[in-house]
Amino acid sequence: MDQNLTLPGDIPGLLRRGAPVVVRLGHTTTTVRGVVVLEGGSVFDIWEVWSGGDDGEMTDVQLRQVSLDLSDEAGRDRAARWLAERLGLVAGATAPRWVQYYLDPKDPVGAAWRPYRPATDMVIYELTTAAGLLGHQFFAKPLPADWRMTERRHVVPALADIDPTDPLADVRALVAVCLHVAGRS
């Protein structure tokens, strides 16, 4: 399990029933995948999903042992919903839209939605919901002086460590932004 594709389960409000999780067993590095079945403060009941079959078992675990699994699309959905809630967006019945795109700061209108050009482009990650057109944008470094910074534009320094051509860049960015918003970056 790639640790860069998980979020700590003890982030308030992150885990919900049905969330895919990775559980660290005891004081070892052994982990199992599972799903949150019951929530209960600092102790969660997890249905462990064993690879190779449908059999599993129920385990009580401490929150510090549990991480949200973002290698699973349901985990990414849960993380995006948590992020939308924290930013004051209403997700509604559909998942929030999390997208990565590139802009040339000197040509912000004409450069969107095309292949990445590392020499000139800056990477932008954006979260929007069906309930509102105005989303939030996340950048690795401060915006150029002629761009207006608003409460919907955020600088997340950890985004600078993500290779935008990595096939999992959007997932890694979602992790970095969630950690930033949770005060864990």
C-alpha cells in the first residue's frame, strides 16, 4: 500500500460508514484492507476484506490504526466530500469534481485543457460541486502578482513535490490538499 494514497483516520469527520480503509494491526507493519461498518468515537468496527475471497471478520480498532484508502475510488470520493464540507461547498448527491489542469500565467485563457508544458505552465487543482459553480483552486506556489488572490484560491506548498505527469498526481494532490486543510501538512 502506497502511504501517499492514504489519509489518517483520526482527521475529524473524515471516516464514515462504508469508507474503504487500511488498518495497521497491532504494533506491526502488517496491514489489512477493510470497510468501516460502525462508527463510535475513537473506536471503529471494521469489516476486514481479505484478498482472495469474500470471507472476512469484524475487528474493533483504534482510530490511530486506521487510514482512509485513496487507492479506491470510494476513498477518493469520501476525501473529496470531506474537503468540500470543510471548504463550505455543498456536495449534494453527486461527488465533488476534483480536476488537475495547467495554465500558462501569461496566457491564462488560451492555455487550459492541453498537455502539460513544464517550462511555462503552472499546475492547478480545482474542487467544484454540482451545487455551485464557484469552486476552490489549489496552487503549489503563490500566484503571479497580476492574479487576484481570493478566499477560494489556496497555496499548498506540498503540491510542488508532485510530478504532474504521474498517473496518480491528482490522487496525491488530493491527499496533500486534505492534509493541508486538516492542518497536518
